[in-house]
Amino acid sequence: MPDAMANQVPPRMGIDEFSTNTALVDGVRRYGAGWAAGALASIGRLVGSAEFQENARLANLHAPLLRALDRYGERLDEVEYHPAYHRILGDAIAHGAHTSSWADPRAGAHVARAAAFMLFAQAEPGHACPVSMTHAAVPALAREPAVARSWLPLLYRTGYEPRLMPAAGKPGALVGMAMTERQGGSDVRANTTRALDAGDGTARITGQKWFCSAPMSDAFLVLAQERTGPSCFLVPRVLDDGTRNAFRLVRLKSKLGNRANASAEVEFERTLGWRIGEAGRGVRTILEMVHETRLDCVLGTAAGMRQGVAEAVWHARHRRAFGKLLIDQPAMAAVLADLAIEAEASIALGLRLAAADDVAWPAGVREATSRQGVEGALPADGPSPSDDAERERSFARIATAVAKFWVCQRGPMHAAEALQCLGGNGYTEDFPLAMRYREQPVMAIWEGSGNVVALDVLRALAREPESAEAFADELELRRGADPLLDRQLNRALSLMADARREPDAAQSWARRLAEELALALEAALLVSHAPSSVAEAFLAARLGDDRSLGFGCLPDTARTREILERV
């Protein structure tokens, strides 16, 4: 009788997901976060354990349930999650994947936090939504001293309590977001939700939101119309006296992916909120939050690419076909190596953007404003930044949008190809790549789909010339390193110059511009920091005369074995 286990691949468990991710380890050291290597290795072992992976499976298998009413028909408006989801979210908070870069500012803090976020998102992406939004809310909340004094210390804590109760009594707090309305998500100025000044420093908000992410969070940033335009408000779920704020959950969205995380339609009726920032300037107030959540979309997509590569290569190293291991089959090796260089380029780009935050916020939010006597509060004009900080903020303004467009567009294609490497097993829910295939598209949609982000690149070029100059300077630093790179720099910079001259005409080719800028930046980073085997393969495959944006079309000169050894 044949061996039932013959030619079967063992589970990929018991692995340090940080220390085995060479691209991530190198990036952490490169950008001054080497001090966090021990803590990141601890996270790597945690998320690579069989127990954590089982929790990830259960959290995605058992979708959240809406409990709109209690047994007596009274409003309850709660979401019930599987305990595995709470365990995962609690672990991420305990290890500072949410706000460690703000709570403990030091050189490399944003890079270390980005790496921690990626490690957790690699194993289970659904919980990353409230983790990301809490991180991103800090700069916005810091602009309102009274709110910052009460809320930022709660966000900096590393405890997790899932029950709805006054935030001040919890070991930590999470922040969600409710911006999108039924009539459309991109044009938030068309929102119909209204806010009336209550005369006591608060407002009463009435209206509906079509998407509210992580509805069991402790507070939410909400856009609502005032007489002068849309303003941003912080809306708590539970008030200080223990009563529930008016926050009605209408239904949970039935989503393609992101199943462990709940997204809801919500209704407000004279719901209490505190204005954040100037009245009528709510869109401006949330821009920094959008910047940070877009960066986390890049990091989350790169984490998914790493998961796809790791699972595919693991499978190919243990599975035989036609007398050879799959990884020794040239066609399979080419696909795997191509997936690997795509993942490494995305990781390099994500960490470069996180490093920009480290320079742009050199002392974090807390220390930069201690002179005002309000711990964790940012004055309206922000701290007095250095020239380097200004340059990095300007660079990141365009680079984050470019990366959000390109990396998140590539994510679903990458997941589909990685899934194929496992054959029929990859298409089953018993293996993690089916979940990843469903997950990757959300990063391309959340915080601006492809057209929205590509057009945002055009707006930044037209309205913020210093951002265009900083981006061009970044690319020029690598000129002369390789002829293919130089040719790509010329192509990208020429398109950027054309877009600055004729921004309206450029709308029809905004996606091409974002793509060329992203490829130029990824190539420049790999040429500067990656091994020659990775950089040369990327340049030839993505920028050469025979370039292909499909996977597995590497040139004959590609050193696939060296690339795969790095994985």
C-alpha cells in the first residue's frame, strides 16, 4: 500500500519570521532600528508558532457577528469576535505594533514599528486595521491639546480590553474611522452627516456612514458638516459616565476578504463628539492620518508578498515532480525568484517611507511639543522642523502615494501567482494563501483606490513643488549606478516634468506616471542596498528591453539560486 504521506509538504511552523526575512532584517539595520532586532525576533517566533497560526486560521474562519439587540430587544450595538481574534489583536498591541513609534520616540522608532506591524500582518491581516488606524490617529489627535491630554496616554498603552467600557478605565484604547458615506467615498466634501455645536465644547452629530472600520474600537475619527464645511470629530463609543454614546450598528459588511475584521454601516443621532482641528478644515486634519494609513497599506501588502513567497518557496523545497524537487525545476525557480524580488522591492520601499517618518518626526509627537506643557499635544503649526525633516516630509508626500498605488496594485497579482505554486492545495482554505489571495485587494482599495491615489500624485506635483523636487533629488542620488536605472530615471523624471506643466492633460496617464515613478524608486533602492543578484534581476525584468510585469519572465542571466537562498 503506498505511503499516504509520500511527497507531502510539512507545515511551515516553528519559524522565526523576522530572522529568516533577510530583506526585513537588512532594512531594519539600514535605517537605524537595529536596537529592536531582539524584540522583532521575539515577534517573529511568536507569529511563526503553530499556536499563532492556528489563531489566525480561526479568526478568519469564524467571521464577526453583529449583536444589534440584546435578548430583551434593547439596543446593544456590539460585534462578537472569535476569541482567536482577540488573542491576535492583544499580542499585536502588547508588542507595540500600534503606537510604539509615538510612545517611545528614538532613532529608528518608526522603522521598528513598521517591521513589527509587518510581522503581525504577515500572519493575520484582519487585525491590522485597528492597529493601523490607532497608529495613524496620533498626529491628528495631537493637534487638539485637551483631547490629546486625555486620549494619547491611552493609545500609548500596551494592554487590550475588548469590552465596551469607559476608555479611561481600560489598559489601552484603540481608534477607528468613519468617513465614507453612501453617496461615495472619494469626495468626502459631499458628506451629508451634520454636526451641531452643543455650546459646551462638544458637538452633536447626526447622519450615516457607509463604512466604519473596526466598530468595537474605543473612539472614531468622523467627518461631519458644519456651517464652514466638513470638520473632523473624535467620537467615543462609551462616555466617561459609562453610558453608551449614540452609535447604532446597522449591519456588518459581507466582504471579499479581511474577514477577521468587522466593517459596519453605522448611524449617528445626536452623537457626542469633540472637534479635532479647525472648523471646516476636517479634510486637512485627517491628511496626516491618511498618509500613515496609506503607508500601512504598503507595509501590509509587502507583508502579504513575504507570506506568499515564504509559503511558495517552502512548498517547492519539499515537493517533488518528475524526479526533482520543484525548486530545482527551472520554470518554477524563475517564478519563485521573480516573486522574491518583487517582495524585496516592496519591503525596501515600505521601510524607506517609514524611515522618512523617523526624520520628519525626529522626537515623535510627545517630545516635540513638551515645551507647551501638554504631553503628546502638537501645536497647530507643528514642531519647528529641521531642513532634513522638511525634505523627508516633502519626499514622503509623493513617495507614499506612489508606493500605495504601485505596491498595492501588484499585491493581488503576486498573491495569485504564489497561490499557483502550491497547485490545487493553494486554492483550498486549508492553506493560508487562499486567505491571502482574498486579502490583498483591500489594500489597493482602502484609503484611495488606484485612480484616486494616482490623481493625488498629480495634485501633489502641481500644488507642492517642494515635494516634486524632493522626490527628484531622491532618484538623482542613484544616478550613474546602472545604465538601465539611468534610463528609467530619465523616463520617470521626464513624465513628472510633463505632469507638472500640464496637470489637467496628465490625468489620462496618471497611472502610467505613478507606475514609472514607483519602478524608478524601487530600482534605485535595490541598486543601493540589495545584493547584486536581486538588483540586477529586478532591473532586467522590470526595466530592460524585454521587461515583463508578469511573474516568471526573468532573463537567462538571472542568478535564481542566489535569490532563492536569500529567501
